[in-house]
Amino acid sequence: MTALLTPPAGRITLKQGGGGRAMRALIEKLFVKDFAALPFDGVGVGAMDDGAAIKIGDQWLVITTDSHVIHPIFFPGGDIGRISICGTVNDLAMMGATDVLAMTCAVVLEEGFSVESLEAIQRSMVAACREARAPVVTGDTKVMGRGELDGIVINTCGIGLTRTLVRDNGLSAGDAIIVTGPIGEHGLAVMAARHGIELEGDLLSDVAPINALIASILGIGGVTAMKDPTRGGVASALHEMSSKSGVGIVLQESAVPVTPAVRAVGELLGIDPLHVANEGKALIGVRADAVDAVLAALRAHPLGRHAAVIGTCVTERPGSIILDTGFGRRLLAEPDGEPLPRIC
């Protein structure tokens, strides 16, 4: 007889889907311990990386999966269809698998969902697939009763091959931390749309497939770790990377690229852009001797033209992010969860 998993005391809350400490604690307590104990020869669920990896000859087969419950389903710069493709492509890219072999797509619909909206979502998914050169090859569709689901849920799975597997735990003291562009655009664009916040300037989600951008740097060498700062933002992603790598990270606040629109909305709502989700950016650990070459390659690509070095790995305070404000230093707290639920 198979033993039943015992859930944590209490009930699930939205913050446990927000990408921060609460979500990681739930996953570790409920899933990772038992799944990681199953026989598996490769990088599996216990690593809690952006995907899993299996060695096949002299290459690695990388696989990742994601489910998408964003609200609203259409937002400035994208929709649930675009984010479902881009999010999965980007997770593969973070492990070095920039050439996508295939994707799956499962769609769960609420009875009464608009066919016109579904057609728009489908067109958006196909366009994103073409951008990323990522074919959807199989899938599944289910319909639930009215009121049993909030419109639509999309699950995607992606697989790719790479000769160079990149993990999120490879940072060493002296490595530089690069972000590929301005942060916080996705989360705050969705928040503005959800709450009807009117802005003078454009604030669009950054949702985009970045596999071609990442492919442009992998041949240079010197990349030690990568992670996309989605739920929980840059702060959560850096905490994961530093904790797993056993290093501290000194983050230069003035070096972090933030657009005026993101800064204005963040200040209006009292939300730090460092805690806000991105869907078209990457955090990259790079050896000091390769920083100039990697930065030049990123900036030569349209999605990386504002790439910047924002931090340095140090031996002090492993697992901590030390924020240098220009006036002093303080520890940057890891968010318990994304300040805006249902962000992807």
C-alpha cells in the first residue's frame, strides 16, 4: 500500500505560489523529499533548478514544465499564450538548452470561455513558437464547468539538448552578476492592468523568448550560473543562486537597470522592483576574465542591449544578498512570495 503524503498544517495560500521562501518551503516539504528519493541518474527534482537533465552520450537532455494561471489573461505586452511558450523556452535556456527540440501544451478551459479569446491566445502562442523556433508537437484539452476554473489554465513542457549544462549553483567568489536588461516590467505591467492604473508612459511586459540571446554567449565561455528572475524577482533568484553556490553577493543598487515607468509605479504602490517578476530577463554569473566579452555579446542582441553588471560574488555571508545603496550596505531580504499573485 502506497503511503499518502501528509500536507503541511493549515491551508495553501496565494503566497505559496509566489516564487519566494513560502513556495520553496512547500515544495521541499511536500514534494522534493519523496520524489528525490526515487531512482534517477541525472539532475532531478532535488536540485530545484529550472529543469531536469539526463546525460545522453556527450550531451544533456533538458526537460522542464510549467503551468500558467495569470490574471488578467491579456495584459500590456502579452497574454497567457505568449507567456506559456516563452516561460518554458527560457527555463530550458537557463540550463544551456537554447535549441528547443519540442514542446507540449495542455489547455484547461472553463465552460463559457470565449472562442474569440481562445483564438487570439492560440495566435499568440504560434507567434512565440516561431520567435523561439520551438515547435509544439502534442497536447491535451479539457473543459471544466462554469465557475470551477477562472477562464483558462495552460501547461507547457519543453525539451532540448545541450553539450554544456549550466546550473544555478555554480557561482564562485569573484564572479560578476549580469542582468540582461531592465527589471520589474512584467509584474508591474500586469498589476497596472489588473487594477486599472493609468500611466502617462508605456509600461509593457518584457515577456519574450531569450534562448537566442543566451545562445550568443554560451560559446564565449566563463558562464558559471544562470537563472531567470520570474516569480519573486531578482531578489528571490539571487538568494537561490547564492545559497546553492555557498557565496554572498554584493548587489550595487545604482547599477540595476530600472525604467522610469517601473520606478514610478513601484514607488506609487510601495513595491521594490527587485521583488517583481520578469519574463524576458536572465541573471548570469560570469567569471571576471570573461565579463567584457559576455557583456558585449549580450548588448549586440536586441533583447540584451541594456545588459549590465549589477553585482559581485564574495566569500562573506554565504547565501546572503548585500545591497550597496551608495550610502551604506544592508541585507536584502528574500521575499516570502511575489507581491502580486497570479503573475504568470
